[in-house]
Amino acid sequence: MVSDPGLALIRRAAERGVAVVPVPGPSAVIAALSVSGLAADSFYFAGFLPPKRMQRRQALERLKPLECTLVFYEAPHRILDTLSDIGEILGDRPVALARELTKIHEEFLRGTAASVRAELASRPAIRGEFTLLVGAGSRSRRTAPDPSAIRAVVEEFERQGMPKMEAVKAAARACGVSKREAYRIIAGR
């Protein structure tokens, strides 16, 4: 978990067009989160989404109920398709796209999936390594997470080496449900 007391300052700077850049660190995920202007206190790193459209869209559907910032890596030849799918599946959430972090051609694009996609599509070529961040959806527009989604998140945390009880707690936080509700779902009650 990342606790970032500079979030409000970063958002204001980004809104005013002031460059905010990360200091090189151990991973692109943390560097991108630190300057994204999105909540960094709770996030889910999903790595690369599947390259095939159907599987990518299914993965996004599974991630949809999470009440946290979603972080992905993406390849330049798939970034436009991924942004389209994010816009269609996850809706009008804030997006931050970091390209070539800590390198000479470092760049940050912020907006919606559609606006960031339009900016990239207008370029003659799309190059670089991308870290894509998607803000949490509005709680007021969202329904309670599907129990199968909570189970999938627990399983993913366990695959990453987290003990079961910790995975359930982390999934509860990520899905915006109480620990008690997550335990109830996992126990099958």
C-alpha cells in the first residue's frame, strides 16, 4: 500500500499543466502511482492484460467491481484497443497513462480512456513502454461486487503468494466490502 500525502498537490499541478515527474524507483507501478493524480492508498496491479480482445474484456469485467485504482502494463501495439475496452467496460473513469517512465521521452497523459486514446491515435506512431492507471469507479453508480469477483480477487492474491486470510482481507478492501462479508462469501455461506 502507498500512502501519498501529496495527492491533492499532484492533482492541482496536473490540472494546471505543471509537469510532475517521479523519481526513479524500484518499479514503474509505484513511480506511475506517485504522480498519477489517482488514489494510491489502495490499488490493484494486474500486470499485462490478455492480448486477445475477448479474454481482455473478460479480465476487465472481473476487475470492474474493485473499489481501487487499477494498474496495468501495456504494449504500444495494443494500447489503443485496451483503452477502447477500458472505456466500454469500466466506463468514464479517470485514466492516467505513463509512457517511458524516467527516460528521456517520459510522458503523462490524463483524462478518460476515450480522450487519452484519441490523443494517442492522432500520432503518426505509438512507441514506448506504458503503465496505465484507471481510477476507481463512483461508488454511487456501482452495485455490490459479484461474489465470484471477490473469489477471483482472493485467488489472484493467493497466486501472488499472499496467505489466504491476508488475501481475503486485501480482497475485501479492493472490492469495497467488509472483511466479514468477504469471509462469508469465501466460506460459501
